[in-house]
Amino acid sequence: AQVADLEAAQRVQRAILPGAEPLPGWRLSTHYAPMIQVGGDIYGLETRSDGTMVWLADATGHGVAAALCTMLVTILFQRAARATGDPLEVLTRVNAGLFAIFRGASMMSAVCARVSGDGTIHFAGAGHPPLLVRRKDGRVESIASRSTLLGLGGTLDGSADAVRLAPGERALFHTDGLFSARRADGARLAASEVAPAFAEAANLDPLVARMLGDSAFDDDVTVLLLRRETAAVRVVSGK
């Protein structure tokens, strides 16, 4: 009965992930791997006239309880992204909604970005791993989150950043599961290993393989890779 419940929850959680939505000027590749059937990671897209809102959140905990929280957060992000194209304001609204319900008992890290067809990404993060930008020459730039975790309090301080990518350049959003795997000796990977791996492996599948390999991981893993193109394309999985 517990397995059946998990499988039902898995179908619901998978159903709320975005499908093949147009992302003008960009190619989006995704890697979504909950630790069990369901997890605390969730992401989404919301198309606006001024660009596409891309968001990624990582709730505390794992399993069904965390998955239920992600469904609530999906609703909060969708409402906020339809109301404003300001990524920091989106995070502020989601934070207010989360705190109003849980009063600090449930927290999460999150990022939100408005991606425009001209190559500009407006980015805001809350206690989340940084946005990484890989330039054509292989250099990787890191843009840190400037707000605390969502759900800690009723207000959210911080600021947003903007970066512009040329055609062929890439932007990486990820949860901390990408560097939480354990090596054979039991030691964990480190957050500092993601940028060098991204510099060497520009595409999604090689990057995930380089970071996770055959290592055992005990966290949900979600990675979103945006490549600047010159024409409208659709969401794909993998490379």
C-alpha cells in the first residue's frame, strides 16, 4: 500500500513538471531525479510577454511530505510569475505565501529568472546554489543568491542580478543534490567542484555523469541547462 501511494504521488508530481513549452531564443535541457519516487525538488516555466520565467526550488526533507510541499510551491510560483516579471518580487511573493501557511516550519531554497530572447537573464536566488554561466571560451562565471531561504520570515530582503549570454553560451541552475553524492571512500563532493566540471562538460549529460558518475547519492537532484540559441526551440531532456 505504501509503494502504491508513492507511485500515485510520483505520477502527480511528474504531471506538474513543464512539458515542451516554447522558450524563444533558448534550448532547455533538464535532469530531474528524486531520491525515491517523489522528492522535494521542483521546477517550472511561465511564459510572459516580457520573457519566460524559469524557477527551481528545493524543499527541506525528502519523500511524500516534501513532495506535497512542492505542489503548494508550484501554485505559489505560478501565481507570482503571472503577476510580475521581476524575479525578486516572485520570490518575495512565494516567501510570503509559504510563511503565511507554515509560519517558519517549512523552508526551501529557490531561484527565479526571467529569460529573454535577446540573451538576457534577470536572476534572483534565495539560499540556493549560484547561477553558473559558461562563456564561449570555457570560463565559468558564478552569480550568488542574495536572499535567505524562503519561509524563514514574512519578508524577504535581497537583490537581483542580470547577465547577458551570447549565442552558444550556457547557464546552469541546479539543486545541491548535484554535489551531494558520495564517492567510493564515503567522502562527499563539494559545491566548488560544479564550476570546473561545467567548464569541462558544457552539455547536460556529460556534466551529470562527471559529477555523479556511479556514486551513491542521498538527495534529490535537479539540473536545468539553458543554451542561448538564435531561434525558438522547445524543452528537451538530456543533451
